Amino acid sequence: MSSLRMPQTFLKQLGVETGDAVFRHELLEEQALSLGRAGRKVEASLAALAAHEGGEGRAALVKAAADAVWGFLVQREVLGLRDRNTVVAQFGIPREVMARIGAR
């Protein structure tokens, strides 16, 4: 195996994408798709909670919403997005859901 490789400046001039660039692009794409799926899960669980009339079954809906919100917040933090207040305001997350995940 040869240790010779084309100078990186030539690669940029030729417009050739390296394996690293392709991998990074695919990784960012998958992260965005995954975050979008988690966001839709939060929206669906909060909509189900808001549509519930009350009474029996509400505790299960609050738990499901709290699980979805917690997963979404953890995934955002892994990506470096740490502003929880924006998410709470954007999704309109009720206090009972935030209290369930231990947020203040």
C-alpha cells in the first residue's frame, strides 16, 4: 500500500469530495432526520394530551408526553443545542409534563 496521496489543495480545486466530507454530510443529515422524528413524536404526544378530556388515562398521556419531551431534549443536548426554554415555548409544553421530567 502506498503512503502517497494527492495534496489536499488539489482536491479542493478539482471539487472532489473526500470520504470524510461525504461521511460528515451523511452524519449531519441523519442527525437532522432523527431530531425531526423526535420533534414529531413530541408534537403528537402533546396533541393527544391536549385532546384528552380528563379523568382516566390522563396520567398515561402525561407520562408518554414526558418521555417524548425528555428524549427530544436529550437528543438536542447531544447535538449542542442546550436552550430548553425555546423548546418549551415553541411546543407549548405544559408544566405538568416538565415537572414529570424533573425540570424546573
